[in-house]
Amino acid sequence: MNSSMNTVDSPMNTVDRRRPALLISVVAVLVVAIVAWLLWPSGGGAQVQSSTQGPYTVQLSVEDPHQGGNVFAVSVTGATPEVVTLEPVMPQMGHALAPSPAIAEAPGRYRTGDVLLPMSGQWEITVSLRGPSGATQHVFPLLVK
């Protein structure tokens, strides 16, 4: 038997070797496209979340949360609190920022000044309320891009 017959590549063997490489390339391009789409910054718009604890129902909203200064709006129904504060915490990184006061704009409507979120990632925003009806804390998840 001629050993040179075994070492010569036929056109069929070359095509067979190219298929896995082509398949891997296509899958890699798809994975990169999906990751880019998920991580691409969006125009987001307002994020609005609600929570009820004790005598208070709280609605927290922020327009397009981003790294840097953010203004939060807090609406409270039920009892009327005397003090409303907002405290950002990033548990994964061990960051806890000082509470920011929310100033009353109208009955049941409060707004913070610029609250600095120094890095992107998953944050927890704790809204604390205190008044004659008691004290509560409402924790809201917030993804900052």
C-alpha cells in the first residue's frame, strides 16, 4: 500500500476541516453582537418603582440613571412623613454614600438635589421615611450605566 495516498489531502478533507472553523467564527460573531447589544447604553428614560411598607406607599423615579449626578423624585401616599432621605448603596463594591435629603415640592412629592453615583453597576437606593405614623425604609434596585 502506498503511504503517500494517506497523506494527500483530498478536496473533501479540506472542506471538512473548514466547517468547524466557520461555525466557531459565526458563533463568536453572534456572541459579540449579543453582548454589545446588552451593554450598549440606552436612552433609558425614566425608571419608576413602587414599594409599600407600613403606612407609606413610595414611588421612586429617576430619569436615565447614569454615572455622576442624578435627581430622584419621590412620591408618598398614605401617611405624611416629616423627613424623607435617600441613601445609595452598592453592596457588591462595599460603597455606601451619605443619605441625601429629599425636599418637599408639594404634598406627598419630594425631590433630591444631585445624588452622586460614582460608578456604573447595580445600586440599591434606600428611601427612609420618618413621621408621626412611624419610620420605614424602602429599598429599590437601580442599574446605573
